[in-house]
Amino acid sequence: MPAPAISNYVDSTVQSLYDTGTIVPAGTAMLAFFASPLGQGATSFALAGAKTLADTNMDLAGQLPSGQNFRVLGFRAQPAFTLTGADAQNWSLGAWLVFTVGQKPYLRVPLDTVPAGMGPYGAPLAAGVAVYSHGFPSLSNAYTVGKKPLELSSTTNFGATMNWTTPQAVTTTIPHQPAAAGLPVRLYLDGFFFRAVQ
């Protein structure tokens, strides 16, 4: 795909496209990302309600609105920072990430290779016990494809899945969810966002 033209008629910003899924306590075999936009689906951060900007910044399901383009430079996976105990070590165990453009998979890697690149990465829980988030907190700590970026246009369908060999169960839940809600996980596409100047 040709790169979008950068001119006086195009607004260019550095920001991520992101979406959130929840690993449930009973176990999750697959999470799909970028399939439910703002105002649809279910939020991962409240007792009830549709997705908000806490969950996603997608305006459409699986594609960008007309006049928008995105150049993907890298990927980050971030579990909620409430991660505790064995979940901190095991939430991504035996998991892999697939990013698809159209019908073609462009990235298929173990989930452990896609760090969070932000937030706290270690905190003592008790004597001799530590809990870690997913990767050292630096925005440069990502799974990068910057040497060969992926171009997403408004007519391009795309999506991602996290998949587990054995359904992943968790005990961690975020504080304002019911106990059965589970562990929210965000997936970020880092890169350049292009849109027509308003």
C-alpha cells in the first residue's frame, strides 16, 4: 500500500490505536481486538456499559473512517497494573499474537515478545515476592516493525487476536469490577495517525 501523502492538507500526529479485552477468571482461549468500536461492546473498566475511551479509540469496527490512515511502527500489550501473584508470571504463558490486514496475517509472534512499554514494572508484595508488569516501562520497549511499517488506509480491514494454547484463567480483577470480571488487557498499535485537516 502506498504511504499517505503528507502535505498542508493532511494532519499528522503521533498516537496509538488501542483496544481492550478481558481475560475472565474461568479462562479465555482467545481475545479479539479492534472489532468493537466506541459505544459498542462491553467496557472492561466498569460494572456495565459500552466501550469508552478507557477501552478503545476505534471509531469503526476493524477499519479507519474515511480520510484517515495509520502507519503502524510497533505493538505493545499491557495487562492492568493490578496484576498480582501467579497471574503476573502466567497471564501470557503459552499465548501468541496475530495481527491481520485484510485476510493476510502480518504478524504472528509469541505474546511474551510484545512488552507493555509503560507503567510500573516491579513492586514488592511481601518478603521475597515481587510482581512485575509486562516489560520495562519505556515507550521504546515495544515490538517494532519500524524498518518496514504497515500502512492502514480507511478502506483496509484489520484486526488482532491473542490466543492461548490452554485457556488462560486469572484470579486478578480490577477493584471496581465484580469479582467475576477478570483482567483487562490492552493492545496498542504505535505509529503515525494521518487525517484530513478540519
